[in-house]
Amino acid sequence: MPSIFSSYRQRPNQSPATEFFSVSGERQRIDRLIQTSDMASISILGAGSWGTALALLLARNGHSVLLWGHDPGEMQHLRRDRSNQRYLPGIPFPDNLAITDDLSVATKASNLLLIVVPSHAFRHILELLKPWRTAETRIAWATKGLELRTGHPLHQVVADVLGETTPAAVLSGPTFAGEVAAGQPTAITVASESSDLAGQLVSMLHNPCFRAYTSPDVIGVELGGAIKNVLAIAAGIADGLGYGANARAALITRGLAEMIRLGTALGGRPDTLMGLSGVGDLILTCTDNQSRNRRFGLGLGQGRPRETVIAEIGQEIEGIPTAEIVYQLACRHGIEMPITEQIHRILREGLSPAEAVNNLLVRNPKPESARR
């Protein structure tokens, strides 16, 4: 099997001459960005919809951007088209956005690396880039999820692989890639224990249509971005079953209570979970069909086969592995999360969506503010 670092694979419908000029032209673009730009450069690792949208945002803000993807064939499409036709069709790349499938080039090109890969690949990417990082390398990520094998939040994975002194930050909030790429108004949170790194990222991201706020609460921001994906599956299931706005509003509200219970038990701050990366992202992903997690739940609620729905969505559905992790964390810490538990049972035990809803409704009444 070819390495993900293969510099180029020939596409059958492209002539050798076209291939040569496409690749050499991109090399020149990379060299020009690295050598001549007086702006702070950034390498984005992950060329899916969200990674590409962030690359577009940063390039439009005047920064030199190098976008890396692991699939040489896909990256050649991006080089040829100067756009990501698969995920963000019709949105052209600025000249200061270069493409590479060589991770060593991307890592060495900038002291600031922004990782935007699925959570299951997060540790692997860190291990791969580790040999090329320097003492000045700063790590940020816009991945929303927890590590499946350990249940760790991603900042802990960074500390495990690169060391606890590595400057690190997480970006999270109510963001659909298509809207960011289209320049529509958006707000996010940048969380880091380093106010300098958080400030640098906010300065690079900010423009009249994109507002970023800082926070020191890394764990709270990470947990909000992970747990909301599980609750979005639940919201999709409720709508797929034909329930109305009343049920959706109740589910979001009680889901928020679950998010806050677990988030604070693990060290997050309640005000963080009531902010953009918590309730903000929860509302977004539970109410709009741009959310992959919501669409997945919608299909399950409609009685469609799970694998069929996953195949139709065709992108990572972070809520599926995260449901298992969050359920196990809740059990370990003695936190009652009944909605999360039912999603876990649907995904792991084959419980029907209708039975799951019934299990939630027949529970004994209790005060709304009960902690358990």
C-alpha cells in the first residue's frame, strides 16, 4: 500500500506534461509563500470541509497558508482545480493558499500548525509530525471529539505525544464549514492556557464576518464540542420519529443539563458550557441539517439502515464513537446522562429509537435542577 507521503500519483486523464507543471507550479507557490511572506504563516493539517474552510478564511485574511491532506490523489484535484470541489464546490482558493500532500513540508513550513482531522486520527498525526517539529512549534486543533481508545480529551493527547510544555490551543464553536467558506457571520472560541497563543490565533482569524473569543478553559471547550455531537444524533432521531418542536426544545435543554453535569465534573467551567462552544454549538448542530450528526440521527429515526445513512453522508460522524466514550465517562464518574445512555444503547445494543424515547419518558419525575 503506498505511503500517505507519496508526493504524487498520476491521474489517468492527465498528461505527463500537465502533471509536471501542476506539481512544479505548486512547489513554486509553496516556496514563494514561505520565503517572501511577511505575514504569520500557518499550516493546516486536514483538507476536509472544515480544514479547507479555515484555510480559506486565513488566506483571505492575508496570511500565507499551506493546506495538507493525506491522499495524494485528492490533493492533486485541489492543485488542479484551485478549489475543493468535493466539499466546498465553486469556492476558489486565493493565491496565498498552497497545497501539499507532504507532511514534512507542511510541518517545517510554519511554527503554527492547525490540525483538522477526525479524532480517531489525531494521535497518529501528532506522532507522524513529531520528528519535524521544532522548539518553536505551536499546536492548535479544530477537531471536535475525544480519543476513542483512552477517552482522553485531545489536549491530553497533545501532552502525551509532544510533551506537556507544548503550546496548544483548541478552536470550537457553532460553525458550519460551508457558511465560513462563504464568508457568512460566525463566532467561535479559542481556548488555551497560553494567552499569547490564543491572542495570536484570534488576531489571525478575526475579520468583519468572523469573530473569535478567547478562553483559558480548554477542557470545557473540548467537552462542549464533543458532547454536542451525541445530543445532535438524539435530536435527529426525535425529528426522524416525527416529533415536533416541543420535543426538540426539551431534548436540547435536557441535553445541555447533561453536558454541564459531565463537563463540570471533569473540570470544565459552567460559563464555558453556556457559551459558544457549549450551548451555541449544541443549538446549531441539533437544529440544522448541515450537521452530519443530526442527519445520521434523522435517518435512524426514520428507520433507515445505519450503514446506508453513513454511506450517504460520506464524511466523519464524530457523534458515533463519542457516544461510547461519553457514556463510559459518565458511568465512571457517576454522572446521570439519560439521553446519552439511550443513544449509546441504540448504537451499541440495537435498541430501537422508539424504545429509547419511551425509556426517557417513563423515568420518575424529579426537580428540574436535580444534579443526578
